[in-house]
Amino acid sequence: MDRVRDLRLLPKAHLHLHFTGSMRPGTLLELADRYGVHLPEALSGGEPPRLRATDERGWFRFQRLYDIARSCLRSPEDIRRLVLEAAEEEVLDGSGWLEIQVDPTSYAPRLGGLIPALEVILDAVETASRDTGVGMRVLVAANRTKHPLDARTLARLAVRYADRGVVGFGLSNDERRGFARDFDRAFAIAREGGLLAAPHGGELSGPGSVRDCLDDLDACRIGHGVRAAEDPRLLRRLADRQVTCEVCPSSNVALGVYEKPEDVPLRKLFEANVPMALGADDPLLFGSRLAAQYELARAHHAFTDAELAELARQSVRGSAAPEDVKAKLLAGIDAWLTD
């Protein structure tokens, strides 16, 4: 019988992790107690909340829980703790490169403004990366439920800090709200400034939202993208352009995009040669981190170790990591597979 390799030892890159959503549950409990924030049972009960965001009411509940958790991050020390602990979790899961996604607007009121908030985050990322050995960078994300002018402001800010650790620009929140084309100028600013374009699409909305990200925002990565599996022509387009989809299986099931882990179209995307980077999305709310996504691919989709290694390679190739970091991670993947 073939031995089962430990997926926590498989080198990989993590390209889809939201800032507050990366928090450890125990840290949330401590911070809530410190600041007198009442947590609902869904956040304090010791188990991931039951969520279903395929309707407006469900998405509102998910967003409300996220906002409550975010309200517990009030000081630079809280930010530094969250980032360090996120990096420590990456080490445990075999991640050698993390691109953490954040909208600094959400933290600006408590951290002295938009620029100070981003600087606190970038300083925390630099320190945590140095202390843990995990390569870490930041993807600044605009909120599609806000005005496109706000997105342009964030895009300019992101470009300004490209030499301080910002590598990309995203667009998050409910993709059923508004149109991707409304944010085309913000993404043009980001691309012209050398940042990669990685908007969310193809999660709560169908394949059309992925096409919009490609056509209107010239995306080189898609946050989620799983609904592209419903359109064979779109799959071919993603494969031909080698656009990486940041697929988050546990999140898809938790939010009701798919009923069961085996329904997530990992195999279909993989066999269509669409590059994937498995991600944990919001571990605080979904209850599992990066290595668990690879375990899910193994347990529910019969991915072999060779195929899991290829998934890890795709995550590395789709990242903004420097070439020497990519080479080191890719060599580590080969070593994991041949050991």
C-alpha cells in the first residue's frame, strides 16, 4: 500500500486569504473580551458558523459576522498580532508564500486614516515575514458595494506602495452587486502601476461574472472562478490565457455555492488545464486553513499526490513571488513528491 504523504509538508503558495478572516478564533475571543465587544454565538460557540450566502439575507448575515470580527481590531498591536499569527499558520500548513488581501478603508477609522492603516499593515507583514520565513505580500482590495471612485483612490494608494509590499489589486464583496465595468478605471490604474489584477468573480454569480472580470478588468487571476466550470468555452479561454483561479473549496460549501465538497468542480477545472491556487478564504468563519483544501481535493476528488503537487505548482506559478522564491518552492514540491 502506498504511503500517504503529509500535505502540510507540501510547499505551496496561498493567494486567497482575507485579512480579518485569517484570525484565529481564540484571538477573536481575547480581543472581544478586551474591548467589550459582544460576540454572537456564531462567533463564540467554538464551531464554524452555519452560513448560506446564496440569497441576500444569507450574505448579509455572513457580512455582519465579518464586520463584528473586524471591529475587534483596534490598534497597531492587534494588527501585528493578527498578521504574525496568520504567518505562523502558514508555516504549519507548508505555505512558503502568502498574499493576504485587505481593504485598508475598513481599518482606517481606528488607525488614524487610510495611509496610516496601510502602513501599519505593511509594516506588520514585513515583520511577520522576517520572523517566520514565509514570504508575504499584500493585495489591496476595493469593495464593489462602494462607489467606483473609492476604488480609484485605493488603486492609486496601492500603486504608491508597490515598493513596500503591495503586489496586486482586487475587488471583493458580493459580486451580484454592481458591474465589473464600473471599476475598469481603478484596475487600469493598478495595472499601469505594475500590480496584478485579481478581482472576485464566479462564486455567487455564474460564469458571466468571470467573463466580465476578463473583458472589463483584464484580470490575470480570478478570486474563486469556480462557476466557470459551467461554460466550456470560458474554461478554454482561462486555460489558453493561463488565468489562475483562486479556488476555495471549503468556503464554496460553507456559503452554499455547492452542497457538498464533492460538488466543487475541482476535477473539471484541473482537467481543463485551468490553473488553480487553492485558498482558505476566511478560516475564522469557514473553519479550515490551507492544507485542509488539499486534503479535500485528495479525499473528495481522488487527487493523487502527483496531481496535488501540480496544484501546488500552479499556486506558486500564479503568485507574485520573486523568481528565486518560486524556484525554491517548486524544487521543494518536487522533493516532496519524490521523497
